[in-house]
Amino acid sequence: MEKIGGDLHQMQRTPLAPAHVEALRKAGAVARYPAGTFLTRPGQPVDRFVYVEEGEIEVVNPYTDERHLPSTMGPTQFMGEISLLNGGNWSMAMRAVRDTRVIEVPREAVLTLMSQVPEMSDIIITVFSARRRRQLEERISSLRLIGEDDDRNVRRIAEFASRNHIPYISLPLGNPEAEALARRCSIAPGVPSVIFGRDVVVTEPTPDKVARLLGLNLDFGENEVFDVLIVGGGPAGVAAAVYAGAEGLRALVVEDVAIGGQAGTSSRVENYMGFPTGISGSDLVWRGEVQAMKFGTRFAMPRRVALLERLEDASFCATFDNGQRVRARAVVVATGVQYRRLPIARLTELEGAGIYYAATEMEARYSKGADAVIIGGGNSAGQAAMFLSRSARCVRVLVRGASLAASMSRYLSSRLEADPGITIEYGAEVSALHGAEHLEAVSIRDVKTGATRVVESRALFVMVGAAPNSEWLSGLVKLDDKGFVITGSGEGSASSPFATSQPGIFAVGDVRAGSVKRVASAVGEGSVVISKVWEFVNRKD
């Protein structure tokens, strides 16, 4: 299956060409670092690109100050990570092993060079993506979570990090390494904690606080103006971000949970063109995010638009949940849908403690060796069943209807039917949840007969009843009776099927009434809508 980048261990190294190095030299300046000098610390802004001419640089464990990796960087190699593209922060500490001479180029200058020299850009982005993949796979990170399995707040950080491709290391309570780390940071042993860098303990941890440490939660000037505000970071929103940046529009994407949206919860997408061996939804959209950042599009998360207003000059003002505001000349609504909370007693209470709305590596470990129950008959439910069947003892898929033909792709339903580890139960629903602090069992009711039986399960996956995320539109556009945004058919600009009843606001992807609920169609809509956004932004008044 495709990943977010190449395997750094197997990649053939491609150094920057002499012409690239000369361009870096002209745009930057030579700097010298004596042996033992730290060039970066976790949490510091990635404000420069560093090319090594002489010497040696090592990645350092920020908690022990010891070398973190067996390999080091030497002449003709360069420092950096993917956060350079979006102006984020360093996630690892780096130190000169011996006297080292480098070329340092300010971030904005190297981004300009990358836009002008595609060969240089390709090499840099390929290496940065491979480095992030290695960090994720080998758990190389300055972010430590203690007690993820025991504390809901720590678990929220793990979910946020996992879905946003942020590497972290999770340590259980009582683990010797966790206790040593707690002593070093003056934390009482046995207390669930989130720690970043050398000694930054995140009190009352939230995704927002962790995002700020990593430079993901951008600050804006009061009423900063963008050409287009893209609300939602799923396939449609990120596709719009790529094309907006490519067309030279000043674009901002805001996402309140994770880049990838609902598609990011899909463990394997096999019917998207160009990926014959499949790719996870989150990896697919992450690639698009990197592509959009290369073109200058900015991303901010976790951010939620609490209010959208139309101003007297026909532009829009978006107020975020933290009180910050930005202005935009046009808005693309790409907020997608979310699974409905089913009317089952204690469902909300057990969310994150046995009740899940995604099936990724993080959630899969809670069903390892046990029974997993999935509610839903769509493609997302089918993909989740196939993924979970690799680790769960048994996967039960509960479908209220009598068939999967109308809701699931045939290639997927046939795989479910052929897998001995998956059971499909038609005309079935969950009627009750059992367990104190964590889900322990569910009651399954036969829709026709009303007969009920109890099945032990530590993990219930709800993937049914998608509801549009459209409340924040504040009555500015017309919605249908289910809350989906009405577009085209004479609403707003008749020349665009994505224009809403409010000039300047466009809707794409799953949130749009009548859209095809597939990743490929969402990407297509997000790509196409930008031509009309460009026309609107550049219209002659």
C-alpha cells in the first residue's frame, strides 16, 4: 500500500545539484557552529533551510541529550522537515558533532527558490516526506504521552497526533521509561501526562495546546485578508487548496479536527485512480496538503469557524472559536459530513473509551484479539471491517437493511463475504452498551423479531447516518431539509454547479446537496471550483 513518502532506508540519495547549491549560497549566508552547539530545539520556529558544507550534524534525544539515530548528516546533505513549508516548529533537536560550516537560507527565500526551480523542490520535498514517514514508523519524536490508555485527555492528544501525521511516543503508566521521564520533569509518578521537548509539561492538555507547540495553530493579524477561505480539510478542501495555490490565490484552509476529514478515517482506499495497491485516506490527503503548501497555501488547525458574516464591501468575515477573525473575498465550504450520534444510552459517555468513529491503527489496537462491532453498511464500514479483521478475533458488521448492494461497492462487499473473520448481520442494531469506565459488551437487537442478545466487545465503530457540517454558515446560504448546502440550478451563479445562493460562497464535497459521496468526486469538485472562485475574486466591479 502507498505511504506518505518513500522509505528513507531504501531510497537512493539524490544530492542537490551544484547550481542548486549556488542558488542557496546567493540567497543565504554561511554560518559556523562549534562542536556541541545545538542548531535547533523542539518548538523553535523552522525559520531557515540549512545545507551542510563541512562537518557533521546529529539528531539528539531532547530528554537525554544523547544521539537519537545511528546516522548523521554530513557535507552535501541538508537539515529540515516538512514543517518548513507551512512555517511550523522543529520537532527534534539537532547538534553539531564537530565544527560545522553550513549555508543558512531564510525560509521565505528558500520557498521562493523551490517555486522557481522544480528539480530542487522535488528533491527537498521527497526527503522531507521520507523523514516524516521514518519518524512515524520508528516513533522518533519529542512528543511523549504517558497514560494514553488511562486518561481521556491524553487519548485525545494521541488521536489528534495520529490523524495529523504527528509522530509521538506513547508510554503506559508504570513503565520504567515513563517513570524516569516523570522524575526528570518533576511529575508525580502514575500521573497521565503530555510532555514536549526537554521539559515542557502540557497542563490540561488539548489538541489546541499541542498544535501551538508544533506551530500548526497559526496566529493571524486582526482581520487579515485572504483571497479565499477554505473551510474544511478533507479531500475536497485540500484539492481546492492545491489549485488555489497553483493559481496564485492567497488561500487559507482551516480544519477543526484533522486534515483528511472523514476520508482520513478510512484505513484503505482502493478505488482511487493512480493507487492500484491502495492508500489510506489520511495518507492521500496528507500528500495533497504538502502539495498545497508547496504552492503557498496556508493551513491552520485545530480551528473551527464559529461565525461567518458578509460585510458591506461584499467580502466575508470568519470568526474562529478562539475569537480570532480573518477576512476573505470568497469562501469555499468543504466541511463534509460527520457520523451521527445514534440514540443509544451512554454513547457519548463512552466515546473514546470503546466507542469510535474511525478505524485507524490507533483504534485497531483496542480491538486486538477481541470482538469488534461495526455499525454501518457503506464503504467506510467495509474498509474498516477489512482493516480490523487483521487484528480482531472477530468483526461483526451490523446492517439494518437486507443487503449491501445499494450502499457498498461490490468489490468491497464480496471481500467481506469471503473473509472468515467477518460476520455480516442484516436487520440488526445495537440497543444497549455495557461497561463502567470502558465498553465491555453490546446488546444486539433483531429489527424484525425484537430478540436481543449480549455480545462481548471492547470496540464499537459507528459509521452510519452522515450529517452535514453546515450550522456555522449562519443562515447565509440555502440548505435543504437535511442541512446540505444547495448549489447550482439557478442558486447564485447559474454558471457554476458549486455556487450557493450567496454570491462568493461555494460548496464542494459531501456537504453539498446532491454530491456523490466518494473521495474521487470530492477531489474533483474541489479542483474544479477554483476556476469560478478565481473569476469571482478577479471580477471587475
